[in-house]
Amino acid sequence: MNVFLWIVQLALALFYFAGGAYKTFMFDEVANQLRMISRGGWAAIGVFEMLGAVLLLVPAVVRSTPIPTAIIAAALAVETLALAVVYATYSRDLTAANPLVWAVVIGVLAAFVAYGRYAVKPPA
């Protein structure tokens, strides 16, 4: 289970870093999809996602306990599922081009990692 969680964490880190960079640096394209959030809002979301992506992988490097990973994965899950609600106001089409579909899948995977990391080694 631990190896599977690390594979999912690595995939999530790649998705979150790419998505965060897109939201931060490609604002004009993001704004065409959804005008509810300002440029600063998209930048803040993007920076949070890029930081979260890095923090998903830090425990592997420093051999730390999995609790910080569970916390950041839970925070990313909440952020992504909240963003999915915003996307749902834009479109509810179940197509691969709709960011709602991706946000829900990534948010559920982040919640899975948060639960898995917490359940693997619960706090003492």
C-alpha cells in the first residue's frame, strides 16, 4: 500500500505543479474559461498548488513521518474540490475538456492520499 500511495503522490505532485503553473503564468487562457476569479485569485491558487506539489514529495526526501503529507494532501483535496464547485457553475458537461471532471478526479485522489497516509501511521 505504501508503494501505491507514493505512486499516486508522485502523479498528484506532477498534476498539481503543472496545473498551478498554468493557473499562475497562463492567466489569459484561464480567464477565458472562468471569469469568476480575479488574476490575483488564480495566481494564489496556482502558487498554493505548486507549493503543495513540492510538499507532497518532501517527506520522501527527508524521511519524515507521513502526517505532514496527510495534512497537505487534505488541504489540496479541499482546495481542488472547492474549485470543482466553482467549475460546476461554469459547465456540468462530462467531457475530458471540462476542468470539472479533472478537478473531481484529482481532488478524490488527493483525499485518498490524505486518508492513506493518515491510516498507514496514525499519530501516537
